[in-house]
Amino acid sequence: MHISNQCRFDSHTFRGWDWGPILSPCGPWRPVRLETYTSRISHLRIDYRLRPNLKSASGTVGAVVEGIPGCEVAFTIARDFNIICKAVTTVKGDGRDAVIPFDVENIQLWYPHGYGEQPLYEVTATLQFEGKVLHSTSRRIGFRKVELIQEKDDNGNSFFFRINNVDIFCSGSNWIPADSFTPVISAERYRQWLQLMAEGNQTMVRVWGGGIYEEDIFYDVCDELGILVWQDFMFACGNYPAFSDDFRKSTENEAIAILRRIGHHPSLVILAGNNEDYQIQEQYGLTYNYDDKDPQSWLKSDFPARYIYEKVRDA
């Protein structure tokens, strides 16, 4: 059993916030289940790079397989149920990666809404042993080139996104949990809220770091509607105990879990370490010396959380 939901209490939990009452909901709110298997695909990863003409791509599809050795993994990439790429490989042992390179021609590019269409491709991995299917999993992806442009200008550095060589104006909103009690939020409610954003010509939504890592349907709908996602990690308005080895390991595991769950979405364009934690450092005069590049010294300071945002991210 693996539970990757946020279990920390931040400063908003007990004092409310601009938009929220003082509540202290806790405990798992997503399904908890016990899984048994002979062999399974525990993670499916797709990495690719568009060629300069933006009309073709090369990359790899990889699956981490757990269980009996000698299984085969069959990969397919499909668009509108038409298979455009397929391959099969054999897994040599337990906990091993099965990786296959691929090339795709005549790509239909994914764009933010208002700039183009949002074609999506289905990548599927099927685990087989002696002709029997043991497990299958899939991810929807969109092919796009994303650049964060930070160039010096008269005011400092620019900060804007370029998608498929087109500069994007990121009008948008800050997304808090859509209800104080998250289990009552239906898939239809997610779709209605995000559709309202798209109809209001908003091209980006920022998932606030004082809330939750959102449900899969949230990111699926953003893919379909062409809404770019700015994703905060769940650290907000606090100074976290990064001096603890256990806490740092928990944070790293949390980051891995969320990236494995949402990292394939074409709508996801940036990951931010926290919400206003550096503002807390400034407000309370906590130690922050920009020229100090020794992460171990940060752990001994009164602002150890810096280690999470500037070191763990590089792990």
C-alpha cells in the first residue's frame, strides 16, 4: 500500500484564510486499497524531444516492471485509436526498466487554447507472460516544445513561456481546493470550473501550494482544454524542518510520487517549490545568504527549508 496524499498541516489549517473557514480535516480522502499481483508495471515514463522542424519527435517509452522475470512488454503509441508506433521487449529481471526508443513523424502539436489545437496521443504498455496479459497501463501525452524565457531586460529578467516557438500570454487564475471537503468534488464540477476558465480566455491555472495535489481529472481536463498548469509543491507560508533526515526523505518521496503521477501531462509546464515561504523568511528575518552555496550550512541555519527548494529539487 502506498499513500502519497499530503498529510502535513500548514499554517492555514487552523486559522483559516481569505476564502476559507477554520477547519482541520485530516486523514486519507482518496481510495486506499491493498493490491496483489504476480507481475505489474509500477511506472510508465515517456521522454521525447521534438526535432527543430517541430514535425517529428524521437524519444523513449520506459516501464518499471515488478515480479517474475522473462515477461514481455508491448508498447504502442496511438492517435484516435490508430496505432502509429509499436514495439516489444523482454524484461530480464524483477524491478528492471524495459525501455524502447521510438520515432514519430508528422506530429500534430499540442497548443494552449487560443493558439492551436490540443491533439492527444495514447501511450500504452502491456505486460505479458507466455501469451497471457498480466497488466496494462496507459498515459495520454501531447507533443509540444516548452521554453521558459528568462532574458535580461531593462527591468531585470523576462519570465514568459514559449510553446512551439510561439510566445504565450499567460492570463489565468490561482486554484485553491474547490471545496473545503475535497471528497465531494465531482469530475463534472472540475470540468465546469475549468471550462469556465477557458471560456474566459484564461490560458494558465496555478495550483496553489497551500492546497492539494489535484485529482487526475483536473490535469486530464486541462490537457483537453489547453489550459497550462503551474504546479506548486505543497509547502505554504512556513519554515519546514528540513534538518530532519526523515523529513527530507519524505519530501523527496512525495516529489517522486507526484511527478510520476502527473509528469506526462502536456498542460504541465512549470513546477514551483512553494508558496510564499521565502516571504516568511523575509518577514521574520530568517537566515538567507544568496552567496552561500553550501547546502549543509542551510540545514544548520534557522531557515533549513531552503534545502528543500534549492537542493532536493536537484536530487
